[in-house]
Amino acid sequence: MTAPNQIEIPPPSLDDVLYEKFDVYAVITLNRPVVLNAINWSILRRLEVALDQADADDEVKVIILTGAGRAFCAGGDIQSTPPTDDLPTPSAFDLQMRLWDNPKPVIAAVRGHAVGQGCELAGMCDLTVAAEDAKFGEIQIRHGFGPPILVTPYLLSPKQAKEVLLLGEVMDAHEAMRLGLVNRVVPGERLMDEAVAMAKKMAALPQRTIRMNKILVNRVYELAGFKDGLNYRDDPVIKELGGVAGGGRDANEHLKVLRDKGWEAFRESRDANYRG
């Protein structure tokens, strides 16, 4: 299998997600740089293992999530084939909720593209630091899909959320910060330094209060229906509407077409901003 640039795509590997511990924080790295760290079943499995490892280590106070190479994450891998074994694979929704429910703060360190599920993955982290070259966007509408995880309306105002979800445009890091998707924008060479500085600052503060304050903020949103909103496909109103936004048969057939056409179809459907 080859990527759009004709580079051979490595097969699924235990190294598709890397885990490194540094003193009081851990760095989890999505590691499929050839396909801009697009999410497939292998990443889902390895990310679950990495989060388990961070959760079990009492010395790890903060988690930093980042991507290898020139992107954070280009979203779901539409060319991914199912695993050949019968081992369980967590859903993207379950792993996103792991970030939300994790008692330890999670910082997204974003360079390059964070689009589709990648944008949502960064959005579900507690803080997001972006390099100046970072690009964000909910681009699924270009393929007729609704957002996999409906976090955008909770991060932005209603007008802003509709602009992001209805236009499918890609925005730069400063615009993403203006809208509320990003906390800080730094030069690319300082990205990890900034994320590490934030992690160390939080690790040095009283941990009981750090965790309580995260719970307090999360709980405000949960009382307003946050978790039900994220998992919108289970809502009876959305199910009645059907179609690709509801994740029904049409969505499955549409995804099959995209998979059949493969990377070439995906490349041709992207706009100039995404190609950059």
C-alpha cells in the first residue's frame, strides 16, 4: 500500500504509538508520519496501551500527546483495513473519553495538520499548544460525514461552531486560538519546550487541587449534557434524521466508496490549503 506521494506505507506496528516517560510527565506520540498519523485500528490499540501505562504510573502527573513528523493527526485513515486477528479494538469515542475522564491533565502539542478526528483529539485534551505552522479544521463535511465526536460546539460559540462544521475550512493556529481551540501558539522549534514547561508547572502544583479543578470544569459541561452531545449518533432525533450525519447505512456505503477509491480519491478531494 502506498501513500499519495507514492511512499510505501509501513504495516501496522507496535511502534504506531510511542510512549516515553520523563520525570513527572509522559509523552505519547502518534507515530505513523507517512500518513500524517491518520488514525487506524493499530493507533487506537496502541494509544489505549499508552494511556494505561501513564495512568498506572504514579510518578507521571501530566500527559503530553503529540504527533511524529510534520503533522499532529490527519484524522481517520479511510484506507485502513480491518485487523486480521480477533483482539478487541477500542473505539475512537472511547479513547477520546479516556482523555476527558483521565484525572491527569493532558496537553496536546500540535504541529502541522490537526483535522477531522485529529482536531477533535486535540480538542478533547485539557490544554492545546500549537506551533505556528499548525492547521485545524473539521473537514468531514467534504466527504458527506458529520463529525465523529461532536466536541466543537462545546469549545466554540454557536456561530463559530457552525462556521467550522458547515464550511469545512482549514484555519491557521492563530485563528484557532482566537476561536478557542488553542491555548497558546509558539514557534515550531519551541513547541515541545512550551508543552513541557506547562506540564512541569502543573506537576509542581498541589495534585489534589489540579485534579479537582479539572473535574470541576468537566462536571459543569457534563451537567449540561456534554457526554450525550458528544455521542450524538445515539440521540433518537439524529437517528430519525438518518443519512450520513447519523452514521447509518448511507454513511457505511459512502465510507466503502472512499476506501475503494483509496488515497488517490482522498488526495483529489482535498483543497489547496490541506495539500499544503
